Amino acid sequence: MRNKNLGGMPPPKTRKEMEHNLALVFEDTLKKLESNDKSLKGSVLIFTAPHLKKVKSTPNFRLNLLTIDESIRLQANMLEWMK
């Protein structure tokens, strides 16, 4: 049985959209790390950074989609959806 999208976050339709969404996570993470909010920085270091460190690129500098875990994928889709 396939999951039906019942009005929630729509998944990216293309690789380009997925890469764009992931770029939003990287930008958001950098912005939070540069802020003066210690609790925000701590949260990013605990919940986001370890997952981002696992994301690798291929020899042609594309993202290796197999290295993107569920946590980062959901965060990436959520950031795009909230725009």
C-alpha cells in the first residue's frame, strides 16, 4: 500500500528540488550557528550537524542522495514547505 500525501508537506518532485531543499538546511544551520543564541547553537550542534556531516558528494560534485538520512530529508522538505 502506498502512502498518500493528504495535504502535508509535499515531497520534492526532482533531484534539483531535493538539492535546493538541502541547501536551505545548510543555510539555516549556518545562520543559527552565527547567531548569539547559545541554546539555538546547541540545538543545531546536537540535532542537525551530525546528520549534515554524513551528507557526501559524488565525484561530479552532486549530492550523494544515499547519504541523506531521514532526519535531514524531513528538515529540508519542511524548510521549503514553510517558505
